[in-house]
Amino acid sequence: MSLRFRLNLMIGLTLLVIVGLGGWLALNNARRSVEAEVGSSVRLALQLVEAELQEQDAAVDSARWLARLARLDSVRHLRIQVEQAGRSLRLPPPAQPVSDAAPAWFVRAVAPPSLSVERSVAQPNGTAARILIEADPRAEIGEAWHEARDFFLLMTVLAAAVLALVYVTLGRAFAAVNTILGGLHHMESGDYSQRLPAFPVHEFARIAEAFNHAVESLERARADSQRSAAENRALTRRLLNVQEEERHALARELHDELGQSLSAMKALAVSMRQLSSDAGQREIAVSMASLCDHLFPVVRGMMRRMRPLMLEDLGLSAALEDLLDGWRGLCPQTRWSLACDRAVDELAEPVQITLFRIVQEALSNAVKHAAPAAVQVGLAVAQGRVELTVCDDGRGFDATAMPFGMGLAGMRERVFGLDGEFGITSAPGQGTRIAVRIP
């Protein structure tokens, strides 16, 4: 149940109990009033009878005596009967209008016990006159019914008015609560533009003021965070560009200086072997030439890792195919596959370099840590973004518990630097899947 419904229910039940207690009190008071009024009427009539008998010297003139009693108001609660000389005279109470009649349940609830008084009076002629006075509470019960009914109706009307007032007041109050809840839902969904109005109730007005201050603070904090994130991405892009430029410069130096120097050293060693007559010198020359031959692939591998020339000359798809061919030669027991959209060759240079470095690092991690039987690389361009996936069926790891190493952290920083999304899914014994999306 809602709070509003519970409050209305509790107040309604309380008012119902109050109305019930008021009705019970009204019924109890009506019963006491009827009993007291009827008893008083009987006692008054008895006193009048005794006074009349004393005045008439024990002679009863029934007609004249009843006529005098009829003029009294109290006899409306009595039935008086006089039996004398074989005849009977009765003074019934006035007829009660139908509209004044009380319902049967009320009559049963407030009717007093039966009350009657009988007197016998000896007459001078030797006969006896019998006087019977009986209580008749119908008129008093009718009056009590009118009073109790009016009181009960008044209490019912007042209770209904109070309940209606409470209902309306709570409705207005909880309308403010619904507005506040709506604002909280907007804030929960990240919409900090919602503001609460100034409520007429002081407590709700303070809540609205606190809420508006909170969302303004959150909005400023988010703006600062977005500005800081943009600055961090710009700084990351700048650092990566500087790193690639340094790699490019190192690769060029290796190619221009070290490569030429090795070629010259090999040429000198070959000449020394051919021209020298000393066997020891010829052996040294052969060793120098062999050492140069060993260094040539090492230097080319370093140049390829620092700045793949095929990426610059033939594009990203050819560079990735060449990268996988290298791993096929190093790990022939592993199945290597590449599914690459040729549209990736049209991407901007920073995006191509980022994708190449991520694939390069992911394949290196798979070989060093996962011992996979198969590795799959997928690269596609669709709906204004580039999607890269690198999957292996190796050992896997708990991606939720294991912190990112330098390789994974570097991949994530590269992706975030281009406003992209980086995700990794892995579990022990279930391989690893790296997913990258870049605008």
C-alpha cells in the first residue's frame, strides 16, 4: 500500500471509531434520559393522585379528576385508568405522529423496564375505586430518537468533512512527492537539467532547494569531468603521436645508419676474406660476415615492430597479413586467421596505427600467456565506426578479478585516446576475446 492510502485508511478508521463511540454515548444518554423522565412522570402522577384524594375526602370524581390531569404535560408519558362502580375511564397519552416514531432497534435499546402503580380507594357508598398508573415511554423515546439521530448525523457529517479535508491535503502533499520522485528518476538516468519548483509546503520547499543544488553540483562536476576527459584524451593522442614519431625516427635511423653500417661491415669482411693470405684473418672475416648476416633479420624485426614499412606502403590490411605471416612462421602449430575489410585502408593514419598496435600486442599476449590452438582476427568498417575483434581459445583468465597489465592498459589508453570503446571477455579455460570500437 502507498503511504497516502495508508494515512487515509488510518484516519478514516479513527474517525469511524470516534463516530461509533459518539453513537454509543448518544444511545446510552438517551436510555438514561428516557428512564429518568418516565420515572419522574410516574412519581408526579402518583403525588397528584394522593393530593386529589386528600382534597376530595376519599371521594373520586373520575371525570373531573381525569380532566384536570389531562391538562398536565407529564401525562403524555402515562396511561391512567380509573375503575369505579362498574365503569372504567381511561386517560391515554396523545397519539404519536408517525414521523416521530423511533425505529424498533432504537426502542429496544433505550426502553426502560415496565413501570406501573395501582391504588385502591374506598368510597363512601361502600364501593372501591381502583386507580392504575402505567408508564408509556413512547413519546420520550421519540424525542430521544430525534436528538440522538441529529447528534449522530452531525458527527457523521463532521467526520466526512475531516476525511475529505485530509484526503485533499494529502493529495496535494503527495503531488509534490511525485514531482520529487520524477526529478530523482531524471537524476538517476543522468539527466541533470531537471529542476524542482518551489513548493508551498516548507518541508517540501527545502527538499526542492536541496535537490536543485545537488543536480547543479552534479551538472558542474560532469561538465568538469567531461572537460578533463577530453583533455586527457587529447593528451593521450599527443603522447601516442610523439611515441609513434619517435619510433618512426628510430626505425629510420636503424634503416639508414645501422643497416648501411652492417652492409659496409659485411662488404669489408668479404673483401678481407678474399684478399688476406693469413688463415686467421680469413676466419675472422668469415665470422664478421656471419655476424652481419645474423644482425640483418634482427634489425629488420626491430624496424618492423617500431614502424612497419608495409603499413605505410600498402595499408593496414597488408600489414596485418604480414604480421600474421610472421607469427605463422614462429608458431606453426597455431591456426592463424584474418578477416579484414579492405575499407580499413582508407582510415586515417592514427586509427590505422592504433589498430595495428592493438593487434600486435594482442597476438603477442596470446602467444606468451595463453598457448592457443587458434587465433582469429576480425576487422570491419560499418555504420561510421571500426570494429576489431581478436579471439583465441587459450587458457583464459578471470577478467573481473585480474588487474590490467601494461599491455592491456596500453591498448585501452590507445582506444580511449580516439574516443573509442575497449572491452575484454575471458574466463579460465574459455579463451579470451578483445573487442574494440573506434569512431
